[in-house]
Amino acid sequence: MASSSSSCPPRNAKKMYDVFLSFRGEDTRDNFTSILHLFLSMKSIKTFVDDQLIRGENISRSLLDIIEASSISIIIFSQRYASSRWCLDELLKILECKHEYGTIVIPVFYHVDPSHVRSQSLDSPFGKYFSELEKHYPEKMQRWKKALTEAANLSGFDSHVIRPESKLIEEIANDVLKRLDATFQSKNKGLVGVECPIEEIESLLRVGSEGVCKLGIWGIGGIGKTTIAGAVFNKISRHFEGSYFALNVREAEETGGIKDLQKKLLSELLNDGNMRNIESQLNRLARKKVLIVFDDCAFGGDHPDASHTELTDRAIQYAQGVPLALKVLGCHLCGRSEEVWESAMRKLEKIPHDEIQKVLKISYDSLDDSQKNVFLDIACFFEGEHRDEVTSFFDASGLEAKIELSVLEGKSLITCFHNHIRMHDLIRDMGREIVRNESIEHPGERSRLWYHEDIYEVLKNNSGTEKIKGIFLDMNKVNREIHMNSDAFSKMPNLRFLRIYGDENKCMVSHLEGVPFAEVRHLEWAQCPLKTLNICAEKLVSLRMPCSKVEQLWDDVQDLVNLKEIDLSGSESLTKLPDLSQAKNLKILMLGGCLSLMDTRSSIQYLNKLEVLYLRKCESLTSLPISIPFKDIINFPGGIVRVQFMH
């Protein structure tokens, strides 16, 4: 069979399905199409079949999205295919995806002559069925005719030529496998330098030969054994009758979970949940061609331009084979000119082989100043935080957060998983090393502090400076008391981020009067021992002081337009809130367990963007302003409780 003229799917497309099947239900649903679907599924080819028997007038948006999200579309032309407006609209969308996204299109002519599909001649049943649509949809006939002609001109499969049907279905499935292999990309997009080991492993496995083959991948931790094994597995697993990737096998062995692993493996490979007779299962398994990967640890890139082959080899050599270094370096150089590659290689040649962090730093060096600041803040403070909270912090700092975060993602310096910012440990450590090198001997001269010993020295010796922008102190790691006073913090006028949490008994605060914290955007101090916090809060985005000793906050009216969250829950000594009338963007106000709170002030009635107000166990609070923007107020014996989403 000649190959189709369709090109490969776009590199960045996220495909939900391998194959979309377009067919006329009354012709082929219960015979050819169902058998083809089963055969494709048995080869682990994820295939979409529309099982809806009754269809509406118009093709659904969700179905159009599925066509776009499929790598290959198979059109099964049968005699009555063109009698369905739905099928013809599917055809239009399939060809649109072929032109715009490079979707592969494979026509199958099932008991119908390709020339009849191409010409829609009235002397054929296919053409007669199609002509009946003229009276109902005259405005669409020309587009449908053109689409049918185009699809029939593509190289495909003819049931009159390939017989019996079992052979036809097998040839279609094998062709699909071949095309999917050609469009294969590693799940680790941007990872370069793994093509050679993948090819070598494929060769050693002798896929398609008889017998049992066992292959081990050995190397130091972090070198990419799992990455390569996963890439091979993704590429060749469809060629087996069953496949299974077993993660963390050593952990299963140490915790006595090997039997559970065995049961799960057999169940997956045999598609059978009946594990009562292991010997029978093993006998069945021995008759199947399967691929199994046993792995101990943590889970794309195309071939570079031919002119860059030597430079690519040099980059791989100097990255010492560490996949993360290769991934970052690849993202940085992808699409760049040969001159830029040469410059990067010259820089790499000056770096000792064991200094991988400096390899990773190449991508950091390409950032502008604001992007570097965002990167360093994430490395020191925000790894694992919710993207929206991080965005609000940077926006309040005068940065274009969405743009800067997208740049960091594009360079593989961060990822976003379930809407939380993630950063690989090696990249995080590289960022922190950059900060440490700002002043190796004097922590107070650095821009960010996170190591508890450094913070202890700075606070003990009052050695902070205007260079400090953020402090992240975990008191649980401190093995002695830390004394804080206003003198220490008054030397840090540019402090934007302050987070202190952990063992309150180790934190001794004499006084912080006169410290305005005027630049602070994020202030988080669980179990804070202060009784008052009279600060300038106009740049504050988030105030989190749960279970604190605070009795009251600032007294004056401030422009709190940046403030989005206040959490004072469990602060049993809090008696009143500050004036919040100017906190127009406040979304969350957590006051549960504030036993002494008597006055919320009428200012909260102006908080039109408030989404959460939590007042459980505010035993001294008996009323709220009558015009508060909530539908209901619920009174409980323990106080007023309200959690209401209005927007």
C-alpha cells in the first residue's frame, strides 16, 4: 500500500486518541467496524468509536474536539456513508485537521468502489444515496462533493482487493502501528540525546523475534535509566500482546508487596482479575508475546538539524548524560542558529565535567532581570505553591507574572502540575546556589534567605541589609532559640516575602515596634507571638497568621487594593479587625476560632469580591453588618458560620 500524502501531527499537539473511526453505523457498526476497533485495542492503539446510535441534527462540539485530538482518522466508506449528513460533516472536520494540523487520514473502501466515492456518480448506490441529500442541504453539497473526492484520492485500503476481511483488518492495524511509530515522541518533550540508546535497546530486544529476551539498564542515579526505559516502552509496547511498566519495584520488595505486584502484573497482562490459580495464569502468559519493564525510581524531542549533529554530540558530552541537563540545554538551544550553538559550546568547554549545575545555569543566563528574579523567588520560596498565589505575589511586585512564568516553562526551568508550580530539585539547588554566591561569607548580603542557620546568624547579629528581599524560616529545623527584634528587621527595608512557621517555643520576639514592613507582599507567621502588628499593609497580597497571639492589627485606614487573603483563624486573643473598606479585592477572610473577636467593623460589607468568610467558633461575635453581601447568615451555638461563594 502506498503511503498517504498526509504529514505527521504537529509537534506540540496533545493527542487524546491514536485513532478516530468515522463510519456509517447501519452499514458497519456491528461487523467490520466493531472487529477493527477490537483489533486496534488489542494492539494498545487507543481508538475512539462513537457509540451513539441516535444523533442530533448537528455534529457535537465534543466530537469535533475528539477528531482534533486524534493522531489518525480512519474513514470507512460504505454504500450508505454519504447518506448521512453527520458522516459528511465528520469528513469535513477530518480533512480540515489534515490541512491545519497534519492529521493522518486513511480511507477504507468497504464493499464500495473508490471511483464511486470519488465521482459520486448516479449509476452507483453510493452516488444515489448521496444525491438524496440535495433537496435538504443544497448549500452544503458542493463542499461535501469536494471532500469526498479529496478523501477518495488518498491512498487507502480496498476490501475488493484485500481478502479475507481478517487480512484487511490486520493490514490496516499494522499500517496504523507503522505510522504511530513514525510520529513517536518521548513524553519528556525537549529531551535530547536519547535516540541512540533507544535504537540500541530496540536492537538488543530483537522485537519480532521468537524466544525470551531479558535486558538490563545499569548506571548511576539520575543518569536517565527510567527516562530511556520509558521512552522505549512508549515506542514499542504496541507491538506486543500485552505490556506492563512496574514502578518502584525495590520499594515493593522492601515492604512485602511483591505478591500484590505479581497479581497486578498478571491481571494487566492477561486482562483477567481472577487470580485464584497462579499456575494457570503463568501458563497462559507463556503463550503471549509481552513486554515488561521493572523499574526502581522517577519519571520530546525530534532529531536536531543535520548541521547541528556535531554540536549536539558535544552538548551531550558536556552535559554528562544527565537527562535534566540535556532537557534544559535542549530547550535553550532549540531553534537557535548554529552561531548560538557554537557560543554555548565554547562556554560549556570552560566548565569542569562535574559541575552539572553550571550546565543548567546556561538557560538561566539567557533570562532577563525580571525573569531571573521570578526564577530565584520560586527556587527559594514558591516551589510547590499554587500558581494563582504565585501570580498574585509577582503582579503586586510590579512584574508581568503570566509572561515571566510562561518563559520559565518554555525553558523547562519550571513545570505546572495540577496548577501548582513545580521545580526539579537540581534546578532548585542551582537557583539557591546562585543566591548563595551573592555573598558566600555574609548571608545578610544575599537577596534571599531560606537556610535556618543563615537566618539565625543574621537575626542574632542584626546583620541584615537592604539587599534581603525574602526570608523563609522553618523553626522545626532550628535546635535553639531565635531572638527577633525591630533592630534586625529595620535593616531590611526591601523585604517582600516573610514566612515563619514551626515550633513557636523557639521563637523569642522582644519587640517589633517601628518596623513598617512597607514592601512586604506575603506575610506568613503561624503562631506569631506578637500582640500587635501595626504595619504598612498597602502592598500586602496575603496575610497568614493562624493561631497567633495577636490582639489587633493596624489602626489606620489603608489602601489595601492588593490584599486578597487574610487568615487569622485560631487567633484566640484577636478582639477586632482593622478597617478593610479599601480591600476591594479581598477574596478570603478566615477568622474561625477567634474566640475574643467582638467587632468585625462595618467595613466588611464593602467587600464585594469576598468569596470565603469563615467565622466558626467566634463565640464573642453576635452579629454582622446587615448589608453584608451574602444571601444567608447561619447562627450556631458556637457563633456565626458562613462559607459562601458568590462569584
